[in-house]
Amino acid sequence: MKQMNTDIVIVGSGVAGLYCALKLPEYKKITIVTKNKAPKSDSFLAQGGICVLRDEADYQAFYDDTMRAGHYENNPDSVEIMIRSSQKVIKDLVFFGVQFEKNGEAFNYTREGAHSKARILFHEDETGKEITSHLLETVKNRRNITLIENFTMVDLICQDNECTGIIGHNDKGEYMSISADYTVLATGGIGGLFKHSTNYRHLTGDALAVALKHNIKLQHIDYIQIHPTTLFTKKNGREFLISESVRGEGAILLNSKGERFVNELLPRDVVANAIFDEMKKEGSEHVWLSLAPIPEEEIKAHFPNIFQRCLEEGYDVTKEPIPVVPSQHYFMGGIDVDKFSKTSMKRLYAVGETACNGVHGRNRLASNSLLESLVFAKRAAGHILKNYNEAENKPEIKIDPSQYDGYAEKYKKAVLDAIEKEKNNE
């Protein structure tokens, strides 16, 4: 088995992993590994936008909206940290070349469900792609950062509750160990575990699986968000998300009779449950989303990707409603971390969707995901740097790769069983 040494290894190439790497100094050797091609992260798929504290007068409303959406199970300190850090993160993104929609020189804000006011910055309906692509481009230009694609982590290198790297393999099945002083898990969500999801299919909760294996503390792993509106299709693969900002701009939900049956701006879990109830009542496979209240020019300017994708599926959203159905979308639980993204294992951090710092509570407020990921990835980088010391007890790696035969299905089952157990304990 090949061996590699680095200062910090980051597992995942979404906004959390990339931003964490960029907030570490250039004199540190950083290795990012990602399970697929680097752009194949859910961060690239985020449509609606990213929240930001507009001014001090907005703080209490932003805080209250986040807490209310999370059913007040949020960690108040984490919510405050996220909101107070938002403006600096946005300045960073602009510095990296991200272009948010503007009205002249001022930012143009939109609103989504459960927000009491417009505080969301966006780039058309591909905000995640705009942010992540610029971060990725910057990462590729940093000499101290090595990016390894098509590399699947299967285990941690650890002993005595201290992590000193990872073990994984490439797409040819060739195993390699990567020893590091610090490890950051940024593996994303768990959508690949579900039949219907907006996530990429290769995102199967790998970090959760290794956490379970090594008794790393988890939190609320049964807190799984269902997005109310994905384009209904009988084709295989991930579902195409119809951004909540479409409803924020005026789109309405209709049953088969063309009747409106819910306030579309309620929190996601409430809207999703209302849709499920309506489908059950009618015995239907979906409901309908009408964009008729939105001017045609606004649809094509603000939601060009959604407009085009629906056309490809045979629907002109400027002329007719589209069939939508709820799908698994986001994971609010994950590896338990503190306000600096530290896990219960020494030298191990977790950021992004795979981590749980308590910001989202039981249900995530729309467009808080990109912000939360970036804020706490930056905090992880800062904490690593402030407390940096080389690992003294790096074990010699002698692994028989055959011990990982069939690991993928075993890991999936372990995570699903753990989620089910958590549900039963609620």
C-alpha cells in the first residue's frame, strides 16, 4: 500500500473543504481528497443563495427566523456565530471573484420560505456553482494544496482517540494511506442512502460510517430534511431541485383541482408535510407548482437554469405548472462538533453538512447551509493554525486492503441502522 505524508488532509471538495484549505497558510502542505470529480459536490448544486446579515437592525429577525425554522432546538451560540460572521465571509467570497446579483452598486437580495425579510444573496439560480467554482479555481492555483480526485476514504488512521490521517483508495482500487497532523472531514450529505434525493448518489455518509466505527460522538443523525419541491420524474438518478426562492418570489402550490392548499413560505418541513398530506388525500404521485404569479422576464433572468431544465423535461414554466414532489435534501445532524468544528477525537475536525454544530436545529432555514459551512470551515482552519503542533505518535501503517472488502454496503447499512436507532430513541 502506498503512503503519503502531508500537514493537513481534508476529505471533500465542497465549499467547506475548499474554504477551509484556503483559510490555512500557504506554508502548510494541504491535501484535499474527493470521492468523485471535484465539481461533483452538492455545493455546486445549491440554487437559491446564501444568507447574510444585512445590518444590525436585521440581527434579531435573522436569529429568530433561524431558531423558529429549527423548532428552537438550535444551539444559540452557534447561530449567533454564524450570523455575526456572515458579512466577513461574503467579503471573502467577493475577493475570490464570486459575483452576486446587484442593483447598480448595491447587492440585490431575495427572500425564501420562513424568512421574515429579504436577506439572501444570489447568482441567478446557481449560487452554489458560482461560489464553489471560484473557490475550486483558487485552490487549484495554490502551490501548497494538492487535490486528489476519485479517492474514497474508507478509514481513519487513529489510536488512543487521536487521528493522524486517513486510508482510502483510488478508482482502480489501489489503496493509499495519507498521514497528517490534522484531518478535516468535509464529506457532505447522505442522499446516496435514499431512493429519492436531490444529492449526488456517491454521497453516502462515509464520514459518519468511520465515526461509528471509532466511537466518535454523533448528534441528531435522524434530523433529515425533506425539500418540498423537486421536479417529479420517473427517471432514475437524483431529483432536480426547484429552489425555494421560486416560492419566495411568488410561485404557488396547487393540487390536482388547481386549488392552493398551503402557505408556500412556511418552513420546509411544514410545507413538505402539507404536500404529503395532499398527495395522500388525492392518491397522487405529486402536486403542482405554478410560477404564474412571477413575470416571465423575471423567471428567465432569475431562474434560467430551472427554466431550461423544465423545458428539457417538457414543461414551459412560463405557460404551465410543473409537477413537484418532496425529496430527501439536507442532513441537519452529523458528527458532533464544538464552535471550532472540533470532534470528540483529537486532531480531527468536521465541517459542512457532515458536521453538526447545532446551527440548524431540527430543520434548516433556507440558504443557511452555504453560510454555515463557510463560517465553521473558517473557524476550523483558524483553530488548527492557532493550536498547531506536529503529531508525535504517528503509527506505522500496515494495512491489508482485503479487510475492507465489501465495506461500501457495510458502511451504508451501519449508517442507516444508526439513523433508525436514533429515530426509535426519540
